[in-house]
Amino acid sequence: MSRIGRLPVTIPADVTVTVQGNMVAVEGPKGTLTRTFHPDMRISQEDGKVTVARPSDSGLHRSLHGLSRSLLSNMVDGVTKGFQKDLEISGVGYRAQLVDGKLVMQLGFSHPVAMAPPEGVSFVVEGPTRISVRGVNKELVGETAARIRRVRPPEPYKGKGLHYVGEVLRRKAGKSSKVGAKK
């Protein structure tokens, strides 16, 4: 039995979970999420807990078991607490700001880069060099943060560009001067 899959997902008091076959809707104080799970997974709700069961021990069912439970847990966490990814900008003259709900970034290009948030995601600029991506859907928050980072990933010599807060950047040594070279 999957260690993750066999754990029940506890439902907080302010969250409503509706299970209809393989479709689950979770509604909470921060929003509503709906997901259709694999038809082989049996999802049941009882006594304020949601459990996921698998029909057999085949490799596919074992892998779907833990995945389904984790996705369900992320849905409950998203509508109660929400998810957040923080990015940091490094570089002289690199900055970000919110203009009419869009994220506008100056990243050393000849033009500013503007990005509109997808539905269910919001941008918060906590200073000229810090961006926060927030939302209830963990996948959408992570994908949006990755799309922002992809505009100008950090380069390995000076570390200029966009990177996640706490991300360890691999740095390379620059050109070294020749010692004892003939003049």
C-alpha cells in the first residue's frame, strides 16, 4: 500500500468537498477548485475525511494512488491557505512593477516585458526587485512563476536575471589572468 495514498485527507470546518464519481470539487474561503481524477481511483468521503483507494496493485494503479491523494490534499490546502512562489531580480537597472494588473519588468532588453496573470493567479510586487506569485491552484502558481523566470534566467557569471528566493545558483569563474606571461 502506498504510504502517501493510504493517508486520509482531513477536511477543515470551513471547506466543502463534493465527490461525484471521479470528479471532485473543493470550495473554501479562498476559492473553488475542481478536478477530474483517473476513473480507476475510488474517492470516498466520510466523517470529515476524504480517502483514495486503488483497485489493484498494478504499477499504474500504485503510481496513481499517491498522486491522486497528493492532488486532493493540495486542493484542500489551496482553498484554505493558498500557495505562493517568490522571485527575486538581480542586476543593475533590473526592476518590476504592477501596471493595470500586469507585471511590467525591465530586464536589460531594449523593451519592457509585460505579463498578464492567468485567471486564479495574482502578482504582488514587494519592492522593485521582489515578485510574489499567489493563487489557490499549486500547479498554476508554479507554472506562472516558471514562465516569469524563463524570461531572463540567471546567468552563471554574475547571477543577473530572475531567480526563486532561496534558489542556489551555480556560479562559474570568469577569465583568469595569465600569471608570468611574456610581455
